[in-house]
Amino acid sequence: MQISIIKGHPQSKAGAKLNLMALGYMAYAIAGSEEESILEDTFLQLWQLENNRFSYQYAFEAQVNGETLGMIICYPVPVMKRLAWPTFQQAFSYRKLGLVGYNLLNIRLFHAMAIMKEGEDDEFHIGTIATLPESRGMGIGTQLLNVAEEQAALQNLVKCSLTVKKENQLGVKLYERIGYRIIGEMNRPALYKMVKLL
């Protein structure tokens, strides 16, 4: 089986879906809804636009026979920080008062995500990574992480970082197997911060 890694494409049907899979319940605060169709539409908008944290612009897709089975979004931490406000603006322009209303009702989740410190300025950060359930165990996640490390090296960064949900023990084990170490944790949302020295 030949896995091809390609630059993210705005017309990819899988990119937005994979972003949602990676984020889980954290996507609710970004889209301002728990309704599946609103989540899908919001993340499709963000995927297709540039200059936000969930854009195809920062993505790589893993394909087999032209079908996307996995995706990673990654960037230097200063770029990720710069994208926070434009991401909110784009989500707000699409969702308007629905975004505000949801987050007022769920202020603790919104606050926790707003103040979450995901990485340091000298790190290359993996914002989201996901593979379709049917493709797990094929090495796609490892290949996507290799791409992030190559991108970090191109930008003269020697550390890659990511956050992973504490309950995602398979993910934690994968990251540890390829050299990531837990260096901290957050309780709301319940995440480990992991770093790999390249």
C-alpha cells in the first residue's frame, strides 16, 4: 500500500471532518454549537479559508489511491498564536450570535480554551492530527508526524509539541513510541502536553 502525503487542499472533503475528529468536544466552543450539521459547516468554512488555525493552508493530507485517510495541521507556535484572533473572527462572521450565545452558556469551556497555553515560541506545534478509523494501524499517523518534524527542521526549530486528550491512551502511546514525552498537563480541557526534541 502506497501512502502519499500531499499539501492540504481547500476542496478536500475529508480535511474539515478530520479536524472535527481531532478536536472532539473542544470544537463546540469554536463553532458555538454541539449540532453536527453546524459543526461540519463551520469547520468546512474554516478549512476552506486561509489565515486561521484550522485552514488547509497549514495542513498535509495522507492519501491512499487518491482518498484522504489522515490529516495533520502544524505551524510554529508564534504563527499559531497569531492565528487565534483571525480564527475567532472567521468563526464569528459565519456563526454570529450563535457563537456568542453558546459560549456565554458554556463560559467555563470557552475560558479554558481561551487561556490554554499549548506551546512555547521555540516549538513547532501540531494543532490537529487525525486518521479515519478504518485506516488506523497503517502507519499513517506516524508518516504525518514525520512530515511535521520535517517542516520544523526546515524552519530551524528543534522541538515539536502537541496536546492530546488524557483519555486518548492509544494516541499517547503512539507519541511516546516515536519520541514524544509528557511535560505537563491541563485539567480543563483534560490534556497532556507532549514535546519531542528533534
